[in-house]
Amino acid sequence: MTTTVDRTAPRDLAAELPVRLSLTPKTTLAGQLDGAWWPYSRDLEAELPPLAAALDAPWGRITRVTVNPTRWPVVPHTVAVDGRTLHVGWFTEQDPDKLILLSYTIGRWDLLIIRPETEPASAARLMAAAAIPGSVLTAGVLMANEAVIGRGVRDALRREATWESEGGACMSPFGYLSLPGNGWR
């Protein structure tokens, strides 16, 4: 028996796929986050170059990035981006669901990091919520709220599946009931 395994490296995928990014529109309202980023993998060396390239036009050249290392198996010190060097730092005090981007010319931006394994519907809700101008919700609060919403959705789907598997009828926990005139005893 022969098994074929797709050995496409995350770096190959990240370079070919569009950056999944939502940014807060430019307004005078300052919020906790400036948008959200949904990487395809946990490989910072593969994921950061397309992100930095996508942000060059709207934000200017990104020179530094900081992350919390709990979500990334390897945090490189530098990453090559279009012939230049992007410096990467890590801080355990930083929210693990937040990416901080720095630029000499424009300033600082904070992005919610949506975990690569996140379901598309959940990621869409998070991307929209993180891009609301003036929002006071932090990355940690958004992720906690989405966990609660996700559990609610899963519970509702499970209840619906149970309902359908029972033929759409709810059985009494007491079995059949004897009602006058129905012949059951």
C-alpha cells in the first residue's frame, strides 16, 4: 500500500496565499486594536513577510514586531522581508493574542492574532470585531468572548442534531404516557 503525503511547507503556502487581514478604518477614534491578522500557520518566519508587505502601503515600512512566545513554537530574531530585515522580539508580558508592529515613520499598531486553526465563521466574527473604530475590547477579551460564542454555536448544533436524530420529536423521559381515551395504559 502506498500513501502520499502532501509535504507542502507552511512557508510555501504563506507566500502563495493572500494575507488574511482586517484593519480599522482611519478615524479619530482610538481603540485598543488596529485590526486583526489570521495567519495560515504558526511559522513566524513564513507568515511575517507577506504581512509586512501588505502593510507597507497603508502603514509604511514595518521595522519591528513583538509577540508573546506562547503561541509560536519558534520566534526568530530577524526575518527577511523584500531585501530588508524585520526585527522580531518577544515578551511574555504581552497578550498572547496580540501582535505589535512598529514603524519609524508612522508609529505603532496592535493587531489581534487569530489562531491559524480557527474556524472561518469564528475568524470572520473576530476580524470584524477587531476592526471596529474606538473599541475598548482587548485581544484577550475578544478571544474569550468568541470562545463563549463558539461553545454556544456548537451546543446549538449538537441540540439540533439530537433533535433530528430522534425524528424531530421530543420523547418524554417517562416513556409513553397513559392518557384517557388513547388506549395506552
